[in-house]
Amino acid sequence: MSNNELHTDLRTAVRELCSRFPDSYWRELDAREAYPEDFVKTLTETGYLAALIPEKFGGSGLGIAEASIILEEVNRSGGNSAACHAQMYIMGTLLRHGSEAQQAQYLPKIASGELRLQAFGVTEPTTGTDTTQMKTMAVRKGDRYVVNGQKVWISRVEYSDLMLLVARTTPLEEVKKKTEGLTTILVNLKDAIGNGMTVRPIRAMINHATTEVFFDNLEVPVENRIGEEGKGFRYLLDGLNAERILIAAECVGDGRWFVDRASKYAKDRVVFGRPIGQNQGIQFPIARAHVNVEAADLMRIRAAELFDAGEPCGAESNMAKLLAADASWEAANVTMQTYGGFGFAADYDVERKFRETRLYQTAPISTNLILSFIGQHVLDMPRSF
Ligand SMILES: Cc1cc2nc3c(=O)[nH]c(=O)nc-3n(C[C@H](O)[C@H](O)[C@H](O)COP(=O)(O)OP(=O)(O)OC[C@H]3O[C@@H](n4cnc5c(N)ncnc54)[C@H](O)[C@@H]3O)c2cc1C
């Protein structure tokens, strides 16, 4: 089967699955701030969430191109992949840097859905994007790490079995380079919560199951460390291109959803005796949003091709994320404007998707930080920090 045929079949199958979770499903969860348990269960049982896990561990061993199509179609259907997308990229750290024993222990269970690895603990309240300044410490005591500190915006902790935690094992003052001394540790959440780890939900603008997490002498077995001690920052960077491409695809899905809705509404809504889409003031912004979403998609496809060929793709992955996030946000604004007052009504779903796609200007990496990566690492301009 050619890649094109595979992708077309994949899109059709994911669309069919998503049709079982209509707008009303997501709208109702949003109102209750509830987790899309049935959707995540279905995406797991059908194997889509294990797309990137190699076949020998029970996954389907597909590439990032295919994984990104799955997430794109979820968002294009009106849903929100953010409920479970992190498993696809967090799992990569285990796959690339975990020991054989860790891979054999966890990956088949993640693929089958017996275990969820949905939580990723990096961001801290006082240090934000400046990751190397993080203060959470994991101090080795015999065969355990004792963890103390705090994380913020850690999503899906309450709906996951495992969390990949990034903590300092060597204080910043004692390392030669600030990127040294960070370590990745797999935390078994069922053991940890209530035994040194406390989780406090954050009420946010979107339904994202996001939380603050506090560590007070949490003990984690040393055998849960992924890779070498002190090399966690490098492992973190290794996973970023996959994350950027997957999020770009979600934004493309959002962008297409907005353009579909806006163009349909512009044809149907009659004011002053004609469809509002007959006015160029309404039609052209929708057309421009479409152009920008499709252009961003090309960069996302290019980045995915390079990634799957094992070629360097840092520049393309970052550019794809930036272009797609901007295009989906533009499309969101245009759709709100096209819908007039009805854009604000929850029943039309525009305001929900508008809030959801706004996240990608800020997380998992903000637009400014991508521009600084391009400025410094692609265009070789001076470092600003
Ligand atoms: C809903 C949600 C879910 C999240 N889920 C997770 C999660 O599961 N796990 C996790 O670890 N994190 C998560 N995050 C955190 C997210 O990755 C961060 O919010 C994001 O990286 C930005 O960090 P910050 O909020 O600390 O902003 P800051 O670092 O405080 O930055 C604030 C603003 O200043 C800008 N800025 C900062 N420094 C510079 C500079 N040198 N030059 C130019 N501009 C600059 C930034 O671009 C940003 O716009 C989530 C966040 C949200 C909102």
C-alpha cells in the first residue's frame, strides 16, 4: 500500500471513529469540565493512541506522519486531542532512552491501555520557560530518589497511571553547564499521590484537566529513572520535534474545522437580503484563513517526512508549529467574527474551539520562544537569553 493510500484509509477510519463523538459530546464535557474518558478509551482500544509504539511492544509501529494525521482528524472533527496527545510524545523518551527492561515492563501495557502515560511534569511556577532553572530536586538516598518541589500546569495527572517527571538531581551551582544535572524519572502516580505528592486542579479557560503538583519527600525507586542521571535535558530536547509536529497537526485540524464552519455559515446566514458570505468583508478573511492553514500544513508534512526519514528537522518542526498555531488562531478569530453574536453561544461550539486553539500560542511552547529558536539556531543571530 502506498503512503497516500495508507493516509487516506487512516483518515477515513479516524473520521468514522470521531463521528461517534459529536460536538454535543465535547460540549457537554466542557460544561462539566470533565475528562473525555469514553473517547480516550476508544482511541486506545482501536490502537490509534499506540500508533508510535513499535509492533514488538504491541503498538502499530507507524511514523509521525500517521500519528499526526490521527490527531489532526480528532481536532478536525470538533474534538480535542489534548485529552491524550501527550502519551504519543512522552512515550518517545521511554522508547529512546529507557532500558530494555523498562521498555518491556511498560510499553506493552501502555499500548494495550492497561497503563496510561499521559502526564509530563516540567513547568514550574517560578521559572516558567527557563527550564534549566527548575527548583524541584530529586536527591538520591540509597535505592530511592527523594523528591521535593512544585510543578504547575501539569495536565492529565488525575487520568494517568504514570508521569514522566523532570527534576534536578544536581543543584545548578554544582554543574558546569546549566543543561546538566536534570534527570527524567517515571513516577507511579497511584503510589505517589497521598504519599508525598499532592495534586490540586487548576480551573482554566479550557477543559484540560490541568493541575498544580506538590512534592514533599516523595520517594521514587531509582530503577524508575529513565536513561542516565543528569542527562534529562537532552532527553527532553530529543522529544521536542515529535511534539511540535503533532501539535502542528492538531492546529491544522482546528484550522480546517474553523474554515469549514465559517464558510458554511457565511453561505447560510442571510442578512440585508443576501448571504453574509457574498460580502467580501466576510468572504476574504475566510479565504485568507484557508490559505494560511493549507500553507502551514505543507510545512507540517515536510517536517514529518524529515522526522520519519531520520533527518534533522528542528527548524521545520518549529516552523510548522508556529505557522499552524498562527493559522488556527487566525481561523478561530475569523470564524468568531463570521458567526456574529452566535459565535459566543456555547451551542455553536465556535467559542469552545476558539478557547481551545488559543492554547497553542502559549503551550507547550510559546510563539516567542520558537522565534528565538529560529533566530539563534537557524539564522545564527545573537542569543537573547
Ligand atoms: C492548559 C495548559 C496545559 C499545560 N500542560 C503542561 C503539562 O502537561 N506539562 C508541563 O510541564 N507544562 C504544561 N504547561 C505549561 C506550558 O508549557 C507553559 O505555560 C509554557 O511553556 C509557557 O511557560 P510559562 O507559562 O511559565 O510562561 P513564561 O515562561 O512565564 O513566559 C510568559 C510570556 O513571556 C514570554 N517570554 C518569556 N521569556 C521570553 C524571552 N526571553 N523572550 C521573549 N519572550 C519571552 C513567553 O513567550 C510568554 O509569552 C501547560 C500550560 C497550559 C496553559
